[in-house]
Amino acid sequence: MKTDIVIAREAKLEKITKIAEKIDIPEEYVEPYGKYIAKVDLKIWEKVKNNKDGKLILVTAMTPTPAGEGKTTTSIGLSMALNRLGKKSIVTLREPSLGPVFGIKGGAAGGGYSQVLPMENINLHFTGDIHAVSAAHNLISAVIDAHIKFGNELGIDPTRIYWKRTMDMNDRALRNIVVGLGGSANGQPREDGFIITAASEIMAILCLAKDLKDLKERLSNIVVAQSYDKKLIKVKDLKIEGALAVLLKDAIKPNLVQTIENTPAFVHGGPFANIAHGTNSIIATKLALKLSDYVVTEAGFAADLGAEKFLDFVSPTAGYDVNAVVVVATIKALKYHGGVKKDELDKENVEAMLKGMENLRVHVENLKKYNVPVVVALNVFGSDTQRELDEFSKNCEIPHALVYAFEKGGEGAIDLANLVLENIKEAQYKPLITSEMSLEEKIETLAKEIYRAGNVIYTDKAKSKLKFLRKHGYDTLPVIVAKTQSSISDDPKKINAPSGYTFTIRDFELSAGAGFIVALAGDIMRMPGLSKIPNAVNIDIDEEGNIIGLS
């Protein structure tokens, strides 16, 4: 089969103004970035806000292998299939981070004949949103150090600065660094570090803000440091929330693109789901709901990460109703959780596949606790044998469809689209976590009901931070758990469906502007590193400017 980039290059794209027409966006609200990409002016909200909302379909997955299971490909395929069935559908996705693009996972614009286009632009710099987030984030860092150098009027304690710097690349060497070296002209030496831009609180804020006013308010409430007299220092104390909002004034506008079948797609924002809340912007999804009958949106990694955060935090924050959930599974992932080594996943192994179905069963069982209809999409790979597919269908008790979107585009997801339409309901969904719960109750509920732990323990560092959060009145905020994506548990080595183990919270981080607390479990890092042979070695450009190896 042709590579993703070749398929994308052969596709016949329509001008973005024509795509906008299909979903009734007047030209006056379309801000083109070339022929095939556009920003949508936020002023359109006044025109569409009284439209009836379409139905919202959330796509998630079983616990993935390192290469991922094709959630984006399935999401795009499902939306294209719904359009083929005469339904008006928009897919809403996150923007790819350059870290994974050049790391192990590759791009995030789908694959095969189920892509959002132009994939080269989307996977690289796109409309500059992620760079704008990086610039705003690093402006805070620069202002903090300048403030300390020039008198330190706020009394910022350099040993209690919580705000690290950021860049959109995997670079483990920058996790812990020292800045301000080289003499007094360069500021005061202190420990610092970098996080990847997708983990920045500003990325979370961009995706949670309802409008520019809300954006600026959230930015002003970011807690960046503590003073010598134990007061919290916020962005509003540095008086730069206006400057940050200016840097983000275009980034807050949703990006309109198209699928390979010329159906509409919003690609906007990019928080990771293992270290942040893991879904595209609220603005993009709310707008899509007003412009279509069915919105397909994706939550990062497996259902214990992106979907849980979507159902317990994002939806209540945005005021969404969720009408159906699709769980993506693959024969490879099932075999992986059945104990097959990564380099043997292409070999037939029905016994291991059936054993690994326990992981899928647990995720589906967890999702049903939210009172939403759940269906399974088996994303079919060329290495899957007919016997494996037959045994899966025979043993999967959940409504399911085989999906061939990678190979056939929307046509390959028609069975899934029909299955979703058969099962979709008017919203009856209820979050598992409620605002009345204490912070410990929220964590214990997630640990036992979603991660299937037997008990929760807190390190001394986490207990100390818990006292800090209580002292400053932040312990009632929603909680986002940052943990490994490789297991339902907090230990990446615990594959399939572990239960009864001890779940450890090692620390907390406050995201006061975004409006949540991050509970850190296991050894999760907010700055990833590159693998021994990263995807970067496969990417090149020829003399005519054609990119090679991007996927």
C-alpha cells in the first residue's frame, strides 16, 4: 500500500472556503492560511449560538501499544462514513506535537485513506498555534527572571519557582537545568527545567477557554511561584496577562481543514492525555456541535486517560452532553496484553488475543459507569488473520464493527457508523467524579473504579503538597491524574487488566489558571525523550521540496 504522505499528496483538495460553505460558515468569518487551511473568527458564535446542538460521539481506545491503535484514523473514518450516509458530521481533533512527530509515534493526522489534510502542514508548524503557546509560556519565564534581577519587588523566592520553560520537542536533557550562569548580567543562577509544550498549562487554558475574556482571566490566575513570605505569585501580579492574551489572539481561533474525502474537520489545540486533559479545544467542539448533526471527537490514549478526563472534567466544564462512546481496539493490542512481545505481534496468536480481551472488557465496563452507550471499533491491520478476526467477533460480547478506514476511507467505516447510529442515545451521561467529593475521594474513586487499584497511598512529598493546596484553597478543584499510558495502573509493566494493587500518588501540581490539580502517579515525565532510533531519521526533503517519511 502507498505511504500516508503519497496518498495525501494524490488527494484532490477543495478550497477551504468551499469546505466552510458545506457547514454554513459565511466567508466573512473565514481567515484563510493558504488555499486549504483557515482560522474561523470567534465572532461567528453570536450567529450560531442558538442553533440546536448535534450529537457528540467520543472516540477512545483500549490500552495501546507504543505505536498507537489508530484512534485518529478511526475518528476521521467514522465522520467520513456518517457524511456518506447523508448525515452532516464534523470531526474535531488535536494538533500534532512536533515531539511525537519526530519521536516514536509519528504524526497525528490519521493514516492511509483516513486522513485530515494537508497532512504535511498539520503535522509540522500548521497555523503556529503551538509556537504561540510556547512563546506565551516562555514570556512568563523571562519576566520572572527579569523581575528577580531588577529589584524583586514581589519578593519571589528563586527556590520556589514552579514555572518551567517549554519547547515543542522531546528532549530529556532539558528536564533539569541551571539558568542564569555567566555572571550577574545574566540574572541569578537557579535550578530550572523544560516541559513539552503539550504539557504547558497555557495549552490546557487555550483548550478550556470559552472566549478571549475567559482566556485572559485564566491566564491571570496561573500560579508561577511563591514569595519569601509564603504568598503565591500569579501572572496577574506580574501584570502580563494582557501580553499573553495578545500572543494567543489568533491561536484561540479554531483551525478548519478537510478530510481526504473533503468533509470538514476542526484541528485545534493539543494537550497530551497522559500529562494533561487530552482533548482538542472546547471552542472547536462547541462550534462543531452548532454546525452539524454529529460531531466525532477523540480523547488521547486509552479510556482510563483521555476518555475519563473528557467525561469527568472537560464535558462538565464545557457543558457538553455525550451521546455515544467508541472504543478502538486492535488485534495487535489484544495480543500485546495477552503477553506477546512487541516484535512478534504480527504472528497469529488467538490464545493471547483472547487473553488480552480482558483489557478491552475493563475499559468498556468502566465507560458504562458514565451511563453512555459504548461500542467497539476493531481497527483492522493487514497482519490480522481471518481466524483472529473471526475469534474476536465470536468472543466480543460488546456491540462491535470491523473498521477498514485506513485501507478504504469512509467506506471502510460504514459498518461502524451504522452501529453508532443504532446505539446512540439522547444524553443520559453522568460524570463519575462530582464536585462535592474531597480531593482524596476523587482520587480514590478513580483509582478503584477506573484503574482497578486496591488502595491508594501518598508519598511524603504528595502529603506535603496536599497541605499546601488546602492552605491556599485549591483542594476543591477538579483533579487530572498524570500517569503512564501503557497500563490501566500506574506501572507501565502491569499489562492487560491488573487489579488489587497499590496506586501511588507521588506529587501534585497546581494548574490554577486551567482550573485543575494534576496528581502525578508513577514516573510520568512532562518532558519526553527521544528513542534510540527516532522517527526523525526517516524524515527528509528532496530538491523539489517534497517531504519524505512523514507519517
